[in-house]
Amino acid sequence: MGNPVIVDASFLVALWRRNDQNHPWAIRQARLHPPPWITCESVLSEADHLLAPEGCATLRQACRRGALRIAPLHEEAFIPVLDLLDKYADVPMSIADACLVRLTEILPDPLLLTTDSDFKIYRRLGRRVIPTRMP
């Protein structure tokens, strides 16, 4: 099994919304980095909102068949998320983004798929660049 692939809501929207400008890029990335993908509950909520109403069933199906896995951030892992929100308050950073950064810190050799350029600003484990693929 390869390195864990973490996905942002922006990737999921680009993948499942054919009229999204980044749809062709997302299709290529899905082929290069096939499921299962890892994400967090905040991203799932964001994607559900952005894909509503037509894409929500696709999102649920991906979760049910294990293509999209939710990595829970338990209480002890959430304090660093709050610290990231404080650190990047001027960006501002969303809870979903902070959770994804935290996942890159706790998973071994991760890759993040996103269209969100803020991930070029964010750092993991202090000053390390987040390994990402963006359009």
C-alpha cells in the first residue's frame, strides 16, 4: 500500500462536479492516486454543503464503499488543530484546513490533494512544507 492520500473538499468538488474548472485535473489525480482517500469530518461537511444537492449521494456512496475514509481527530489530537487556527488566524484558516494540516502531521509520508492555494502558506510540524498536489 502506498502513502496515505488526504483529500480536501475542493478536490472532491472538482472531482464530482463536471463543470468545475479543475475537473480534468481532479480526474487525473484520482487516476494517479486512487482511493481509498483520507479526510476529516469537517471536510466532509464542507464538501456536502458545496456539492448539494446533486453530489451529496456520490459523497455518501464514496464513504459507504470505503473510497473515502474519515480519520477522527480525538480530543488530544484536536489541541494542535486549535493551535494551527491561532497561528494562521490572519489567513484565515478554516477548521477543515487545520484538521487536514494536522492529518499531514500524524500520518506517515502523506500527500494532500487540494485546489486551495492556502496550503502553500500553511506549514506542518513547525516549518515543513505540506506535500500537496494542486492544479
